[in-house]
Amino acid sequence: MLGRGLSAILVSNPCNPTGKLVAGDELAAWVGAARELECALLIDEFYSHYVWSGGDRVVSAARYVEDVDRDPVVLFDGLTKNWRYPGWRVTWTVGPRAVIEAVASAGSFLDGGGSKPLQRAAIPLLEPETALAETEAIQTVFADKRKLLIDGARRLGMTIDREPEGTFYVWARLPEGAGDGMAFFREALDKRVIVVPGEFFDVNPGKRRSQRLSRFRGHVRFSFGPSMETLETALGRLEALIAEAAAG
């Protein structure tokens, strides 16, 4: 793929829905390749404070940028996930000055730009000490919920190909007899539990694979964002759903 006209790579890190994390030397290599090949590396870092592996509390490609105006790296983040203020709708982009000017111009034209009062209110949240305290609180509380959901999913006969290294999602394969992701989604909804069918995450540009079933039709994405009590209730309802399916 190197040198074959690739102009941009768009990724989320950590990845939604699998929780795969690219960090350390591997992330540095991605940034280095983008610099060498002049290929734009666009990274959604909205889950970068939800990190469950390695020694870093926060993972960002910004660490490996040598010249912000020359390296073709553009980072996206905001208060929605890492600070848990989704209603504020405050986000930001970090990248070369020319990119930021274009983004600001487009934003102003499309929706008038962000709310200035909320942007000003967000400044104290971005102070390093405050941001680190928020991150440590997230990782303390969410680590227990992560374990609960992973253990619960396995107890229900689901297969987790790779435990999430980041985000607050668990990507799991349904057990035999539980149907596909779409059917499971509908049945879970009847029990007032929401899961996301795996095929919703199957990137298929131009629907080129229209004649083939999704490779992720047997997967679902679970979230351990809700409270511990809510997760325990949801797992109990899913256990009943799977038992009913097994009984025929």
C-alpha cells in the first residue's frame, strides 16, 4: 500500500467498536509514515482517556508530532466522551494552521461556529491537573464496569476475540443459537436492553459487497458506559433472553 497514491487515513484511536489501541512505538511509526509519505493521518481521539492497557494514562498521536504545521496529522477530540459533557457540544481539532483555518471557515459557514460561553466555560476543564484528575476518576470507575461486562458476556457464552484496550465498549460474538446481531438487537430491545448489531460497523464503501452477508453479522457491541447497577440488570435480562433461545 505504501507509495500507491494513498492520500489520507481516517481512524479512531482507541477504536470504536473493538477497543483496539495503537500506542507507543506503533503509534510513533504511524505518524512517521504519514510524515514520510505526505499522507494525511486523521485520528479521532475522543476515547483517548479510556485506556486499559500499557502504562500511559492518556494516548495521543500529538506526542510524536515534530512540527505541527508540517506533519500531516490532524487530531479530533472534545468534551463529549473524555470529559463526559456530551450536551455541551464542545470539540476541537489540532493540526497544521492551514487545516485549522479551513475547518474554522467551514464551521462558521455551516452552523455559525460553537457556543462561545460554553467554550469559555470549558477552559478550566482543560487545565492539566483537572484533566488528569478526570482521567484517573474515569479509569478507576470504568475498569470495574469493564470487568463486569467482559465476565458477564463470557458467562453468557459469548466470545470476545480481543478484550478492549480502550473505549467503554465490548465487541463480542454471539453464542450459537442466539441468532444474528440484528435479531439479537430486536429481542434485547423487547427486554429493554440496547446493543448495537455488529454489521452496523462493517465498512463497505459503495456497497461493493452487496451480494454477501456482513462478516460481522454474528457480533454485537456492548457499552459499559452505564452505571454498575444498570449493567447488572442488563446482563440478567440478556441471560434470560439467551436461555429462552436455547429452550427453543
